[in-house]
Amino acid sequence: MVLKIINAALMLVAVFMGLKQGYAMFSGKPEMLEMFGKWGFNKSGLMINGAVTMIAALLILFPKTFVWGNFLMAAGILLIICFHLLDKDFKGVLVELPFLLLNLVIIYLQHPLKKA
């Protein structure tokens, strides 16, 4: 029971972060435009990436789409990590790594409302 509560809290953190970052990308915040711009993303590409991130965050909430949502979010984070590695920006990698691990831990613990 305690594990389900911890997992639900971790899940809500991941959803909140996904929606927050996705909205920042979708709305074209200057920081996001600057970071993704150096990797060749234009405003339209950034908006699509933001929309996919927000959809992935919402998919995490439902047991049937839980794994797909986590997979999409982890793939987006992995993409950012790869871009940081191309730039040899290890600080950026270390910033993104906990978010990737969060999605992997949530997948391991499974959806708290999933029927056994």
C-alpha cells in the first residue's frame, strides 16, 4: 500500500513536469527556443515536441496507456540527453538523467490503480 502511494506521488510529479515542460516548449518560451534552436529545431518543431510531451504526460494517468506515456516521455528525455552528449555538455546530461530514471522507476512500479 505504501509503495502504491509513493508510486502515485512519483507519477504525479512526472505528469506535472511533463505538462510544465511541454507547455514551455509548445508556447515557445525563449529559453526553450534557445536550447532547442542550437540543435536545429525551429518554432514549429519545438511546438510539436511540446505537444507530444504534454500528450505523453496525460497518457501516464491512465492504466491502459501508462506504459506508452512513460515510453514517449522517456524517449523525449533520451533525445535531449543525446543532443547534450553531441555538444559534450555533461552538466546538461546530469540534469536530464534523474527525469529519465524517474520514468523508468515508475514503469517498474507499474500504475497504482492497475488491477492485479
